[in-house]
Amino acid sequence: MTATDPDLPPYEPQRILTAAFPERVRLACTTWASQVNPNPFIVTVMYWVKYFLFYVGGWALFVSFNGDYPGFSSPGDWAFTTDAFQKAILWSILYEISGLGCSSGPMNARFSPPIGGYLYFLRPGTTKLALFPGLPVIGGIRRTWLDVAVHTANILLLLRALIAPELTPSLLLPPLVLVALLGVMDKTIFLAARGEHYWVALVCLWVASSDELWISGCKVVWCSIWFWAATSKVNHHFPSVIMVMMNNGPFFPKWLKRRLFTSYPDDLRPSRVATAMARVGTFTEYMLPLVLLSSESMLVTGLALLVMCGFHSFIAANNPSGMPIEWNFLMVYGGIFLFGFHPEASVLALGSLPLLVAYLFFSLFVIPCYGNFVPSRVSFLMSMRYYAGNWAYNIWLFRKGTTDKLNRLTKAAGTMREQLGTILDDEETLEVALALSMSHRFMHLEGRPLLDALPRAVEDIEDYEWLEGEVLGGSVIGWNFGDGHLNDTQLLEAIQAQCDFEEGELRVVMVESQPLFGRTMKWKIVDAKSGLVEEGETAIEPMRALQPWPVGEYAEAFLRGRTAEKA
């Protein structure tokens, strides 16, 4: 096919807007696949300025308060000190719960305002997700002044520790306790604070009585993250992640991006190139902890750290839409500090702290293991199933004209339509942008269960407005990072209690991730008012042969309701 072929992008806006749903999805996916630079260059620049100016710069500022600070012009003397590492952990927690991290900016569908975080967590009346719903005082669906007070205290105590000339256990303990308490009051905040990583590292900093012991504990944390992240990629989903991530990256040439697809534009499944890269990435991530923990040679350790830097830099350079770039920075910095600057710290030394060993075993092995085999019970963050293309997710379908009911909620941001409406020129451009946004979900293999579930959710999907649960959750609860469990039944019940949708006005398709070595992805359809509509599961292996868009019997299923309505 040539560039003049009428079936290649860019398409006329009306062709996209008037197409039946199966064809609209195809046009959206083809359009997305055709883009060499999907994000404006200025947006990419803005993000990288944010990373270095706010994240790295903020950390450097707080390190300058250290008592033995040699001066900013001598980073070699202060950047890899023990106090600098500890402040990196504390600053990362504060940075994320403030809303400045992975859940900020247009690449995460945050346009106006570009952050959530404190705009929600410090505002009474906003929606929250208590760990134990219904518990007296702290188990409600709306944030109280008590929630705000505890969150404010946590921020102030984190700042107190960050500006201290020396970190002591008495300075680390209050944030350690308050982050856990906030997680009980609103599990969103604990996940935003990266409870599976930053908070576990904070436990090591507080418990261990010497630098060598907490460094050994943090080594276990870093290696566990690499191990479980690799384990989560042992599936058929990860090649589509490579395909989507690299096509979204701003630094790869057109010819390379085309090779990510089996045969652009007719076959948009992952190519052998994308699959091979996925397998190499998984192997590399498995090898990092094995080599770094067993190596007694500084040469081998240095080579492993060089590979580690390249591994995380590759992810960062792709500007993935979830934008966990700051986390990748910390993984690189932490890896160099822990294994490069402190090879003498052995994880075997932790045997002198049996309670810490037991805690690390539970948090870094038991929880991730259970979460990988029973993903419906554990957040994908706590399971350390990072960016593997196998996440729980939800599609919220609002009958057209009913999304205004969401304005009954106390929140800082509108829906994606409302946010884009303030920056796009006309209604047609807005509608096309919303239509094209569906491509991200369908291009991943995990989107295939929607081919089964969506036609069962509503009679005619054309009567409904499509909202990604992750994006909707970000505007309602103030933070989102790919965890579909934050946007499922509990959030739906909280929204329904405040917005009172009628039956059929709001249907949510909830898709659970595929268990490790499992064969299916389970899904259910829930009506905001009447509850469960239908549930089922989709075998993933047969779905690998399908294109991202509905064809054949799947396309007919979408059109059936429309035809019946016209009849």
C-alpha cells in the first residue's frame, strides 16, 4: 500500500466519527500505528524538564541540608552518600503523594489541572477508597478533616526529615507510621507512595541498626523488584507492550517502528522483532538480581550495572504513557549506590535481624507470589507486575448525556472530554481525539477480552460514551497508575452513592489480569444501580490470532444491537 492509498491515515474526521464501532476502532488503531511522534515535542521536553528540575533538583536541594554537605559543585562527594540515598527514598514518597510523579501531565490524560495528588488528598469531601469500607470514622467514601489532618502531618514530617542535617530513626518513624495509616484510610495514597518499594525501603532504613544492614535490606528490595517484574512478563502480553511503548517513543525512526508490527497497516499484531525484544528484556531483568547478588568481581558487577543503566534508560527514553520515569531514575541510582558503592554489604548479614528478614520475606515474596497467581486479590503494584501488559482495567460506559452527574462529586478535574474541551479548537477535533484514545487499550493483547464483553454490556455501544477507568479514576480520586483495582466495584459504589445513576445509564466492564501460567482473563459487567449484569472469561491464546479491532463474528456482535434497535 502506498502513502496515497485512501485507506491509510490521516483519515477525514467525519469518516472516523460516522464509522460503526468496529470500523472506528480499526481506524483508530491504524492512525495510532502510523504516527512517528504521537506526542508533541514540547510535551516531551516539558516532562524531561520536570524530571531533572523537580525530581532530581528537589532531591539535590534536600541533600544540601546535610551537615557535611561539600557543595553543589562536588556531586561526586555527596550524591552517593548514605544520607543522599535515604533522602532519595523520602523525597520519592513526598513527590508521588503530592501528585508530581507518574500520575501527572498530558501523557496520563491530565491536562487541566496537570496534577491530582494534594488537590484531592488535602481537600475534604473528595472521594476516597478506604481499605476497610464502612469502618467507623475512617471507612467512609468521602475524605474528612481527619484524613486531611493526617495527610498534612505526613507531609510536614517528611519535610522535617528532608531538611534535617542528619537522618535518625526518630525522624524516619513518623512518616513510616503515617503512610501506613493513610493506606488504611485511603489505599490510593499508600499505592501512590509506592508501598511495595519506597515504603519497604523506608522500613529497612528505620529497622536496621547500621548502614551495612539497611543497605543489605535495600539490596533485597531492588533485586525482588527486578525478579518479580521479569516474572510478570512470562506471558504472551509483553510483546504488545514493546510494540506500543516503542511506537510511542519520540526517539526511534519510522523504519524501526514499522518493524514492530507484523505487517503495517494490515496486521498490527506484534512482529517477531517486538517479540524477540520482549524476550531479551525479560531475560535481562532476570539476570540482573542473579549477577548482582552473586558477583564477587567488581568488573562483573560494573558490567551488570552498565546493563542495568541501559535497561532502565531504554524504558525512560520511550516516554511510556504511564510515565514512571522518576521510578526508573531511582532504580538506576539505587542500583549504583547499593551494588557499586557498597559491595561489602552482604544480604546474608540480615540474619542478625530475623524480624526484618521475616517482614521482607512476607512483603517481597509472599505478597508478590500470591498476587501473580491470584491477581484479583492484590494490586499489580504490590505484586510488582510492572509494565508487563497484563493489568486489571475497566471501561466505563456512560449513556450519552449522563456524564454531567459526575459533577456532583467534589473533585479538582473534569472528565477527559471536559479537560480537552478547554484546549482544543472545535467539537469535531475533540470527538476525533476521544475516538482515537481507544486505540491504546485495543492495541494491547489484554484488550481482546473486550471483544467478548463489550457487546454484552450494552445493547448499542453507539449510545454510550467511552471512558477509561484509569483516566476516570484519576479525575475522581486524584491518582492513577494503571491499577484497575482502584477503579472497579468499590469506586463504582462510591460514585453511585453520590451521583445516583439510573439503571442502564452507567455500565462498567471490569477485566481482571491473567494469572501467572493461567489461560484466561476473567471479566464482569456491572450496572451502577442494579449491580452484576454478566460475567465470563476469555481464553487468551486464540485471541493472539486476532487483530486489535473487532472483525467477523465479533464485529457482528457489536452491530447486532444497533440493527435490532433500528428494526
